[in-house]
Amino acid sequence: MAKHPPYMHDGSVPTLQAAVEHYDVGGIANPWLSTRVCKLDLSPAEKQALVRFLEALSGEGYADTAPTAFPE
């Protein structure tokens, strides 16, 4: 997970820390934001732990290579 920044569907978030901060404040208000998205109010230690957890999901020992071509 941590191997391929930037994050979000549009690449607007440069780091995992920034992604956690984004979700911690409840995202960005807009007409399409789900009412189920809410502030997390994480402590600094909780945010750091979450980032470390996400970094740990990267794992090792698998082939992490991009495809050379896409189907037409």
C-alpha cells in the first residue's frame, strides 16, 4: 500500500499521513460526500499508529510490477 503514492482516486494526497489527516477531519464537504462519512477525531498517537499499520500492509515477497500492456 505505501509503495505507490500519491493516494486517493485522483492522486491528490501525497502521503499516507496526509490521507489519514484527510479522513480524520471527515473529508472535504461537497454535495456528493456520503452522510456516513464523519470526523474521526483521532489522537496524534492513533494517527501515527494507523499510518504505521497501513505501511505494514505493503508486505514483501510478491511481484509488484506494473503490466506491460492492457487489453484492447
